[in-house]
Amino acid sequence: MAQNGTAESGATEERPALPLPRPVTVQEIRHTKVSERSTGARLCSCSSSVSSVRLQLCSFYKFGIKCQFRQKSKARTNTWCSPQMFIDNEWRTSSRGRTFPTFNPATGVKICDVQEADKEDVDQAVAAARAAQQRGSPWRGMDSSSRGRLLHRLADLLERDRLLLATLETLDTGKPFLQSFFVDLEGSIKTLRYYAGWADKIHGKSMPIDESFMCITKHEPVGVCGAIIPWNFPLLMFMWKIAPALSCGNTVVIKPAEQTPLTALHVGSLIKEAEFPPGVVNIVPGFGSTAGAAIASHKDIDKVAFTGSTEVGQLITEAAAKSNLKRVTLELGGKNPCIVFADCDLQMAVEEIQKGAFYNQGQCCTAASRVFVEETIYEEFVHRSIENAKKIVIGDPLDPQTSHGPQIDRQQFDKIMDLIESGKKEGARLEYGGRAVGEKSLFIQPTIFSSVKDHMRIASEEIFGPVQCIFSFKSQKEAIERANNSQYGLVSAVFTASMDRALSVSAALETGTVWINCYNALHTQTPFGGYKMSGNGRELGEYALAEYSEVKTVTIKLSETI
């Protein structure tokens, strides 16, 4: 056999395709090797003869995952209990005794009730994070290489539980299972490993002053970092927040979205298993108006990172300013333009842009929602877009054939349908879709509008659903001006065969990211963030480290000179 995978004759070797991963249907409970009393490892509040159940899986019966417990004694009974919040490496119930439900958006069935964090619980989490951040603590005294090893260990545990986490993510969000497995989990693991590698490579500098002084800089952790994550990519955004924060030596209090708390809580059990010191990561599921507001306004939190709507981002900035002027990193909304020139690879442009428009049911801040097409190819682009959209398979997110799932909840569903109706009323041409699938479900057909004008609501408001708006343009100057005519500036894309044109147009576009002949090409190594009202600061890449570190200048007076 030749080394390049060909047979000795030179013919290409035919290898059987690897089987696709399948969702978890039976989960065997594994046990940690240390007692529950010393680990606080339970995720549920039910009583059990099993001393250290790592996962709260008894509720999994509700959504079809059968549990098998590895023990010689009697089988575990089907007990119902509520996932708890994770504070100081312990599972805790709500200080006010409250819970909230989380639902499977594909079926409408309640998965379980979750303990609800309030201001008092956030206070406890912040106190634990502050204690873990104090000088002399195990975390603060840990060498940077050891911090990196802990992040690698957490990545290993995500690899081990990848199928389970992908199943949970699909059940909680409604996104297709293969997307959860290959995109969300893959991205989460890569993010942890990338920042694990950075942990012992964050260096200061020395600067020449004159012969009497020496000056050096040190990079120190900001302190206690709050994080508020969205429901569209719960696990991935969790890792985007904690990985650079922990790499720099910070501690974290993180609030998952109330719609999708389950994978975050499972990660709490993995944080414990990876042997992070108590208080380093604290997870407080709850609502934005209570737990989220408490994080944004807390005077003992040094920095807050938020991914979500521009409106909420403004409230968080205000609360941060009024409390203690804490640092704020915001990744907010987008109304992202694509400019398609006549010389591009047309079919490739159609496919890439529709991936951007309909990926994750359009529930992406990066959604390709404004498509400007040169008028000489406009009709053909619209026709091919319609034909391409017909290939999208709507169905059960756990079915590997499904490529399009439900919207997250009724509120988002109603907002999207209202905007679709506004497009019809304002004169846009509905080319495809535009209807709900099923009487009471949250599924919406991929929707394409042509003849869209810039003043229409669908052209200016962030839809956050599977709606593609196609405009025409005559000149490059016109396309750039209209693309920039938005309060948002998150991402954009240019499709052309001319690299000269691509680079000149990308220089003129007012967005934090420009993709050329591709879309949604996000990589852990590259920074991500927006201009204008799409936010501030950067996530991912080396640039994110600056958001989680303080630079200290140390100037030394030299007693001797030559």
C-alpha cells in the first residue's frame, strides 16, 4: 500500500465511509472514584444509594434516554428531580426555592425543571469566585502550564461525553444533531485546546527608557469575570467565554440562557471531574432580568462578557457603568450584507450564502440576511436560490437526515412570522417558504424574498430566523453604500473572481469580519467581533486574551549606571 492512500497500481483505494454518529438513547451512569461528600458531584437533588452519580440523568426518561446504573444492587428507580446550580464546586438549590422549566422546542415537551438562580445565588457565586481569585489560593498560585493542563483535561472530558452533550444540545435547542456533534462540540473542544496552549505563553515586554530606568510589563488576570451566554449556541458560547478567561487566570460566574441550560450544567460536572479548584467556574442558570442583571450590576465582578441582542447589550453596558465601571465585551446583533458580483462562481455563492442565511434555522448573529446581487445575474441568482432551498430537509432534529429544525420558542416564532408578514405587506416578493410547518409546532420553512427595498422592516431589523432577503444593485459604489447603511457592523461577505475588487470592497465595508468567497468561516484562531451597534471587544484568537488581562507597568530605578 502506498503511503498516500493509493494502491500499488496507482488506483485510488476505495475505503468504506465512516458511520455517522447517532444520538444517545441509553446512558450508562459512570461513577467518579471519590465520594460524593468530598466532591459534591451530584447534579440532582434526589436521594440515591449510588454515592457519586456524576450526571443528573433520572430526568432523561422524560425525553427518551434510558438510564442504566452500573451497580450490583437493585436498579435505580425512575425518580424525577431538578438540575441544580453549580457554585464553589458544589450543587446547590435556589436560595428562594424556585425552579423554571426547559422544553424541547421540536416537540413542546418539558424536559425538566431547573433550579433558578436569583441575586442571592449570584452573590454566593461571586463570593466563591472572589475567594478562588485571592492571592495564596490554589488557583492564583497555580503555575500557568498547570492551568493549561486543566483546560486540556476539560477538553478530554468533552471528547469523552461528546455524544451525550450533542444529544443534550439538540434536545434543548432543537438544532439538528449532526450540527451539534460536528460543529458545536467540535468548536467547543478546539476552543479549549487553543486557549490551553496559550496559558503559559502570555508574556509581557521590556521597554528601553534610558540608562537610569528599566521598564517591564506584566499581564495579570482581570479578576472575577461574569458571562451571560445566549440560547442559539449554548455550549460553544460557554467555551468562547470561559476558555480565554481561565487561560489568563481569571475566575468565572456564568449564566446560561434560561431556554437552554442543560449542557452548561453538565459541564459543571466535568469542571469538578477535571479537578479545577473550587470557585474557579460557577454556573447560575436563571433569567436575564434577575440573575443576568445581578451579574451586570455586581460591584465585585470586574468584567462582564455578553452575547445576545443589542438592546440587552445596552442595558448591560449601563449597569456596568453605574456599578463599578467594570469592563464589558459585547457580541451583539447583525444585519449582515453579502455583495455578489457578476464574475463570481454563481452556484458556489448561492450555496455559501444560503448556509449563512438558514444555518441553525437562521438563529445566528452572523446570518446572511441582506444579499446584494449585481443586476445582470439577479434573476438567475434568485432562481438558483429557490432550487437550492428546496433541498433543505425539515424534520426531527435527532434524525441524521434533518438539516432544519424548529425555532427556539413561541416568542421568537411569532416575531419571525410577523416580520415575514410585514415583508409581504410592504411589497417584497415572496419567492419561497414563508409558512409555518404544522399547526402548533415551532418549525418555519426557509423563506426567500426578492424585490426587497432598503426601507422595509425585513431589510433593516434583525429577524433571527430563516429569512433571506435578496436585493439588486448596479454599481460597486452603490453596493458598498447600501451594505454600510445599517446600525450593525458584525460580518459581511464578498463574492467575486477578482481579488483586487474583493480586497478593495472589504476595506470599504464597515464590519468586524469580511468573508471573501465563503461564509460563516469562523476559526478559533481568528478574532471575532463587531463594529457600530454589533458590539465591542473581540472573542477568539490571541486578541481575546487582551479582554481578560490587565497590563501592569513596572518601572525600576537603577542604582548604578555604566
